[in-house]
Amino acid sequence: MPLPSPSPASLQQWLQASAAQPDCIQIKAKGLKTILRSMAEFLETYQVQANLFVKLPRGAVWQEDLRRYSQTLDSHHHLFQFVRATEIDAIAADLPEPPGPRPDAKTPQATEIPIALPDDQCWRGDYFVLVQAPTFAALVVAHRLQRLAPSALGEDHDLEAHGEEDGLGPVERHPQVLLHDPGTAQRSIYLSVCASVHPVLIQELQALIQPVVEASASTHPTLTDLVWHWDQYCPPVDPASPDFLTLVDRWLLWQLRLQEHLRQAMVVYRQQALDMSSLSSQNEVLINTLRLKDEFLNTVGQELRTPLTTIKTALTLLDSSQLKPPQRQRYMEMISHECDRQSALISGVLNLLQIETSASQIQLVPVRLDETVPPVVSTYQPLAEEKGVMLAYTIPNSLPKVACPEVWLRQIVIHLLSNSIKYTPSGSAVWVTARLAEETVELEIRDTGIGIAANDLPRVFDYFYRGRNLPNDATEGAGLGLSIVQQLLMLCGGTIVVSSQPDRGTTFRVRLPIYES
């Protein structure tokens, strides 16, 4: 016949009605497993000899921590485990035997002793651990708040009715895994948990489990000694005793130590996440760099083939015996032009490679614009005069020093001046000025030349881009000058912007960082 059911049937109802008015927190199944491990390690560390009354989800992973602790108990202390009556014989057969005989035949013969619950509905969804030592008592009570959706296990199925693999779900075998199946309506399992050393709660839980023990003893004689000597197995603890207070202090310090370990672990995990994010960003930059280099090499190959094809065609035509002198002269000029173009292309590519390889070796030193820019402008004065272009500069000597290698600054000015003079017809002008702009020094190269079309402005810094409105008397370059300027400025922390209007001129504004010692 079924055993009588204790009242109340739910431990959650008991907690809510308790005079101690305990607080509860909501955690996932993994959190309950962590609490059990912490409690077992605390009892082991401080060598507390206690009787344990437990009801836990089925599965070896839920038992392992308390079972490990139970192996340290002497012959007078045991792990009492509440289980369903239909499973008690099978569980008892699997329990390990003690290493030697008991001195008293009435004493239970195993360290772990099963206690049958009266029916399948008693404390369903409730789990607890009651630690009962002569000088210390504590409890953990948990109540399952959510179950698997009916669509996952069937309308009449319950988590505790399906053997070892159920209980609290996959967390039994792998505590780090939470229930998650995108293909079903399964949900993560949450529990309401209370942990306490409150004497009132300890006594109330003892009063709830004692009738179950007595009822189970009527069919399982191994519990007779527990029933007859209940006060010895569950001795009253004086909450004012020094021994009790010492263990409570140690329990609190144990929790604080765990909190600190968690905090340190969080710092490590956060740093690892940042490192992974940084590595991911670096990998993305590396992939983009390799892609850009591949595109650059493909473009270089195309640019080198173009003048070679023209030269080869012109040389073939020069072999013709019927070629007239003017035609021969035109082909010779074509060959010379393409040779100059290829030479400029090779020089530009080598210049870019040199910048890339030497960037890590060059230091950002202080440079004065009034000492570096005027000599470069003076070098281009004869070329400007020959073309009929007025070239002037205004570089105040009061400007602060900029953080840029002098050789880079010279290249920047050379490429910008050469570009402006090339696209500025006779009778026009080119100005070079400098001024303080916010926290930078701005170098401006402005001309009144032919200008750049609006749809071409976004491409002027692209590799091998050449303006389509090249003057007739100008020599076509490699299309790398402005790309080199932009690359140098990026390496020293500067910027460049361009504005232009067709037939009215173009302005390049370079901003250089001020040197800070």
C-alpha cells in the first residue's frame, strides 16, 4: 500500500509559509550544480563530519560531488538519499559497501542509504540538501519553475519519470549545456533556490522529512536506526555556540572567496574575448590587405603590358620598307613616350614598395615647414616659368613643428606641386600656403588650372588613376603620385582632401599633426 504523503506536498509552499520568511533567487540548472559542488568542497575542506539528507535530480553528475564528500565520512555519518519507491531496490544495489563491518548490527551497513518517497507526486520538482552536523547545520532547497514543453516529451510525460537521462535535462550529463533546441518548443530550466543556516528553517525541514523516513522504515529495515536515534542523526545546533559561529564565518568567507574567483575569471574571459575580437579584426585587416595587394599586382601587370604592347607594335611597323620618314619619326616618338611611361611606372611602384618596407624604421621627427617647403618650391620655379605659370608660396616661420619625416614631407610637396603645374596652363598660377588649423598645420597647394570633373574627384587617389583632361604638352605619368602622397600622410597621421571645379582650378589641403615631445 502507498505510504502517507507529507504535508505540504511542495517544499516551495513550505518556504512561502515559513515563519523564517527566506529569500529565494532564480538560477539555471548549471547554477544549482555549482552550489552543490561548492557545498561539498566546503565540507571537505574544513573536514565537517555531517549527515546529509538529499533529494537531487537523477543522473551520476548530480551525485558526484556529494558522493565524493560522503567517502570522507566516518562510520557514524551517512548520505541519506530520497528516491522514488519504485527505484529504491535498484539504487540500493548500486551503492558501494563500507570497507569494514559495523560494530552495531542495527547501524545501517552503507555510507549512502536510500529513503523511499511515499508516492510519485511527493516533492515533485523539489530538490534539497540538508547538512546536519553536531556543530553546524545548513540547507539548500530548490524548486523547478519550468519544464520541457509538452510537444517535446508528450502531454503526460514528466521530467522525473524517465530515468537517468531526464531529471533536469541534458545538464545532468553535461552541466555546462542548457536545454536548447531551435526545432522544438524546449526552454531553459530555471529553479527557485534558497540557501540558509537559519535554525527555524532547519527544524521545519527536519519535521517535513522525518515522517517520510518513518514511513519508509516500515518496509526498509536499514532505516530503523535512523528512526530510533533521530536526535543523534539530527542533533539540535546552538546558533550562539562558538563552533557554529566559526563555521558560519568560514562559510561566508568561502562564498566571498568564490565571488572573487568568479570576478577574476570574468576579467580573464573578458580579456580573452577582447583579444579574440582584436585578432578577428587583425585577420580581417590582413585579408583585406592581401586582397588589395593582389588587386595592386594585377593592375601593375596590366599597366606594364600596355606600354610594352605599344612598343612592340611600333617596332614591328618600323621594319616596313615602305615606311616614310615622318611616319618613322612618329613611331620613334611613340616608343620613346612609352619607354618614359614605363620608366615612370616602375619608379612609382618601387617608391611605393620602399615606403611600405621603410615605414616601420622611420621615426616621426619634428620638422619645420618654413625650412622644408621653400627649397622644394624654388626647385620647381624654373619649370613653372618655362611653362608660363606663376608659382608663389607663403610659409610663416611662426608655425609649430609637424610630426613627419623630412624626406616624406619633401615627397608630398614634390608630387602635389608637379601635379598642379602639369594641369595648369600658361598664364595661370599655383600658390603654396601654410597656416595653423585647429590642432594641426594645414599645407595648401592651390592652382587655377583646368580642374577636375566632379565624377573623377573620388578616384584621384586611386592607384594608376590619370586625369582624362591631360594638356597636349604634358607627359603622361604613372598615376601613382597622389596615391604616394596619401600613403605617406596615413603613415604619419595626416590627411589630405581635394576640392576642384572644371576650368577654375584645384585645391589640395594637407593636414599634418603637430609634433609633441
